[in-house]
Amino acid sequence: MSVDLQTVKRVARLARIAVSEEDAKRMTGELNAILGFVEQLNEVDVSGVEPMTSVTPMEMKKRQDVVTDGGKAADIVANAPATEENFFLVPKVVE
């Protein structure tokens, strides 16, 4: 895959980035170099290689998947001007 000048300008416009003509030409070469490196990585045979979370083997910390109230209801309403039984109290507005 190759990136041309028009593609760089279009991506810059979509990202809402102001890119001068000179910068666009430079970015064309840089993006093509990056894509070339990615194509090289695609050539590597990774069959049989397990995905890793770290360079050293480790067990992922997992918690039980249970529904809780978070135990922080009092902390959440602590700064509210008025509360009742861990609910926010707001004035009635009748128009």
C-alpha cells in the first residue's frame, strides 16, 4: 500500500490538521516508510506464538464479575448540598 500526496492532504483535512504543502510532501515519505515497516511485520510467521501481556510470564489479576453498588455511595453524595439515604435531593420545579 502506498500513500500519495492527495491521501495525506485528505487525512489531514479529516483530522482537522493544518498541513503545508512542504509538510505534506515530507509526511508522504514518512507514512510510506511506516506502512513499509508494517508490511515487513506482516511477513513474520507468528503461528504458534501466544499473545503476551508482558515480557515476563505473569498471571493477569482478575476480580469476580459480580454486581455491587460500588460501596462509595456516601463518597459520591458527600459534596451535595442536600441528600437523603444516599440520593441527591433537588428542589421541585413546577412551571
